[in-house]
Amino acid sequence: MANSFFQHLSTEFQLPLQNPVLVFCVVLFIILLAPLILRQFKVPGVIGLIISGVIVGPHALNLLEKNSAVDLFSTIGLLYIMFIAGLELDMDEFRKHRNKSLWFGLFTFAIPLAIGYPACRYLLGFSEGASFLTAIMFSTHTLVAYPIVSKFGIGRQQAVAVAVGGTILTDTAVLLVFAVLMGAETGGLTQEFWIRLSTSMAIFLLFMFAVLPRIARWFFSRLESEKTSHYIFVLAAVFFAAFLAQVAGVEPIIGAFVAGLALNRLIPASSVLMNRLEFVGNALFIPFFLISVGMVVDVRVLTRGTDALVVAGVLTVVALVGKWLAAFTTQMVFRYNSAQRQLIFGLSSAHAAATLAIILVGYKAGIIDEAILNGTIILILITSLVASFATEAAARRIVRTGEVDVQPGAVAEPVRERILIPCAEPASVPPLLDLATLLRTHQKPQPITLVTVVENDDRATQRAQRMQRLLSDQARYAAGSDLPVNTVVTIDNNVAGGIIRTAKETGSNVILLGWSDRVTLLERLFGPKTDTLLRNYHQLVLVTRITRPLPAHRRLLLVCPPLAEREPGFVQWVDKVQRMAKELGLRSEVLAEPTTHDALLAVLAGQRSTFAPVLVPLEEDVELEDRLARHAQPNDLVVLVSARPRSISHQIALDQLPRRLDKQFQELSLIMVYPATEALPEDILELT
């Protein structure tokens, strides 16, 4: 019996491992341990995973083989990288610098091609077909180092936007040229080929940018509370887009990237869904892809004579020099600093997925020989290592020197900003938490406080215990987006007094309130209790009624009273509004006087914000409700700046606005802003 046991054990551990449970276990241990071990030697985690793939791959210890399961997870990881890159791309920044991305795409496509062809043709003596195929391989690259950018939080830096935009442009150009080249080699470069390629691409882009966002918006609106369904829907959309791209005649990675662009505005960067997408990708799928890249590398080719070494060395040097020259040219043209140049070079110098696909297809078609294939495999390893080291070094320099394009609003950002959310009904808390994630500062973020005030009577203790359990459930919801939340249940004779006391005890400088569609709750909120709150609490107060999921809004309509720019809290609420508009990707208009609009733009310019609302001048002698009726649309998020009595911008008409707006605009999402009437203390305000 013992012999049968050991025989069974030896069968299970026969190399390469075949048991899917054991294979998955080995991969998980690699994902867990490789970055931790190599971190001690200052080696980036990305490189650790690639080297681990080399060691356990079929060309070294032969623990794992490239089977269908590994290929599946590897493909998912690659598509995930491209999707996250498209999703994290700052669309306003990309649109602002799209010409720079276009030029960088041209540089990183043409320069490696220009130096690669003569090097292969005349230095290595390849045939014309092999030289051209290898040269276009130099032009492509894979965002292997992008997880490093995400880790350092510089995904919205201008150089990253230019590099990512240039990546998709050059990869698209390379893959289209490759498709044409293969068509020419097989004799299929006919009029029918061109018609089929152009038509399929047009249909693909039309579906991705016209149909998919509408379906996603409808799905998110109908299943607002089904967060798991949101994740599955997005994942399905990514893979369907990758499949459509393949049908259209380009690589699936193009489809995944385009899916990220199409869903960019519907998935805010601070949302629970975005957090889950990044978490699953960074924890499992992307590391799987990096390990699979290492498994392709066969270091034994270096022992097969000097020819293999020469080919591998020349290909690697030409690939790196071409990408460095493209980054250097971009730096010179757009006057970037050395850290930005190095970041662009790091992101664009790794050759992996598309490179391997091109070379393998060329090898199977007989255009290139085994020497080029082996040299390319070594090139993949070296360029991936160089890209990771260069990207991490550049990211550290950018973060250390403060060159990163900080989140908008950093000019007057409270270092210890604390948001307080009073809640009478715990079920209404999730929308407020979603809004709070968009509004809160990303620099030294503080926990958000949920507070419920229980009326002081004989059953106060029992009700307080029940409310504490309910609030704990809401805190677990917030944990899905890594949002730290503290819960407070306090007993007081006066609700407003309990809220104000808790705000003082927690040092809160923003209160976020919500109201229901029910008249009774609205009357309770905008009756004496809210008046007491506004009269005795002098920091920023936001009163919200969100009627649809936040990403479903199309435009932010900001309404400012005259002299709003004179309030002490002007810069603070401008920061919150523009942060919200930027996170949701909303085009913006402002109903205000020209002086207020000019002051608004001046604050935004000082904050280096791309948020620039278009001015819609206020009509004279027209009631506010009539102005909103003329300009507001069903998909608008209306932000109405009000004022407390006796403040500079206060008008008597503002006092009754909540009741009137609730009656006339029941389906409209509204946020009432009551600016701070006292400047924030200097010890919690940091000017950068």
C-alpha cells in the first residue's frame, strides 16, 4: 500500500506538472513569493515574475509547460493590461495632448523601422522579407511595465498619456502593415482584401464607440445594486471586444484597449468597480501573463554558437536604441525633462505579446528562420527587464521631485480633510459613499465618518445598537473600494446638534447630506434641523439628491449666484466640483456672471486642471427655476451653489430653493453646495 502511495505521489509530481490544481498552486506561490524575494535585491516585481517564468518554464526546470490553461490565463492577462491602460487613460489629458500621442506614435513606429531594416538586411544579411518583418517587429511594443505606473499612482501623468496613446497607434499601424505583408506573401493583397479590412474596422469602431457605451449605461442603470454583475458585464465586454477586433483583422489587444476607451467615462477611477477590476487583474491575471512571457524564453540558445549570440545581441541593441531614439525625439520636440523621457522609453521599450505573435506567424510561414526566432525570444527577456527598471526608476524620480501631474485641486487641498455623512436610513448610504469616493482628496486620505443620531428616550440604547449593526454593513460596502470608514452612533436630544458635535469631535470639514424623494423626509431635512446645521456649522455642506447612477450622467451644469467668488470657501468647493466632473468625465457648463466665471477659471488654472466649464451667461430678471428649465436636461448633474444667511453671496430667494426645486425637477440629480463661510485653519491647509 505504501508503494502505491509513493507511486501515485511520484506520478503527480512528474515534470512537467499536469495536475491543474497543483499547477495553479505553483503559479500562485510564484505570484506571492517572487516579488517578495526579489524586492530584497531592489528588483521590480514585474521582473521577478518574468524571471520566475524563465526558471519554471519548459526551457529550464520544466515545472510548467505552455498548455491551453496557461495560454488562456496569459491571454486574459495581456488583454487585462491593455484594457486597464485604456480605462485609466485620462481622456481629457489624452484629448488635450492627442497630437503629441500621434507624433510619438509616428516616432516610435518609424524610427525603429528605419534603423531596423538596414541592420537586418546589411548587417545580419537577412532576406528582404525577413528584414522587413523583423524591422516592423522593432516598432511594436507591449505595456509590460504599465503595472509599475499604476503602483506609483502616476497613470494620469502627461508622459503616460502620450506613451499609452502612442502605443495603441504604433501597434495598430504595425499590425495593419503586418496584415498587408502577410497578404502580399500569400498572394492575397487584392481589392477584396482592402475592402474587407476597411469595412470590418469601420463596423468594429462604430460598435465600440456608439453601441457599447449605450448598452453599458443602460445595464449599470438597471442593475445599480448588483455590483458583481457590473464586474462580469465589463469582463464580458472586454473579451467580446477582443474577439470583434480579431474578426475585423487586427490583434485582440487592440479590441481590449478600445473597450477601455469606450467604458472610460462610465467607470470612475475611484469607484468600487474600478477597484475590483484593478484588484483582480493585478492579483492574478496580469502576473500570469508576465510569468508566461518568461516561460517562452529559452536561454539555451546562447550556447548554440556565436551566430545565435550575434543575432540576439544585434536584435536587442537595435530594438532598444530605436525606442530610445523615439523617446529622445519626443523629448526634444515637446521639451520634456529627462524623467519624462525615461518614463516614455520604459513604457515603450518592452517587446512581448505583439512581437512574439508577429515572429511566430513569420516563422510558421517560412519567412524567418530559427535564428531570428531564438534571437527574438532573448530580445523579449532583455527588453522586458530594461523596460521595468527604466519605468520604475523614472516613476520614483517623478514622484520624488513632485513632477507628477497631481490630482486636480491640489492647490488648496486639505491635508487632513475629513468627510462626515449623516444617515437616517442606512439603505441610502451607498450612493453617498460612491459620491464621497469621488470628492475626497487622494493626498493623505482620511477615513470617512458615518454618523447616526438616535433620539434620546427610553429605547435609545436598543436603537443605537441596531443602528451600529446597520452602519457596519455599509462600512463593509465601502471596503470594496478601499475606502476607510468609521461609524458613529450617538444619542442626542437634537439631530442637528448631534451631527455638529460629531463633526467637531472628528475634525470633519465637509458634511455630505442626502435627501429622499419622499416629501416627509425632505421636510424633515430642510426644516429647522438643517437650518440649525447651516447656522452653527461653518464648513462646506453638500446636500444631494442623486436620481440615477453617477456614471450615467452626461453633463455637469453648475449654477453660481453673483459674488460666489467672494466666499472664503470658494476654492474648496470648486475643487470638489471639478474633481467630480473629472472623475465622471462630464462635459460642463456654468450659469454664472462673467466675473464669477473668470474667477473660477483662474482657480482652475492655478490647479493645472483640465476642467473648463463653458459659460452660459445669466439672463436678467429671470427666475432660477426658469433658467434651469431652459438649460437642464434629464441626464444632467446639476450643482447649485447656495449660501448661508448673512454671507456675501446670500440672496433671500436661495432659502426656499430646495423645496421649489424638488417639486419642479423631481427626476433631476441635484447637489446643493453651501460653501464654507470661514477659511480653513492653516494647520489643515496645504498650498502646493
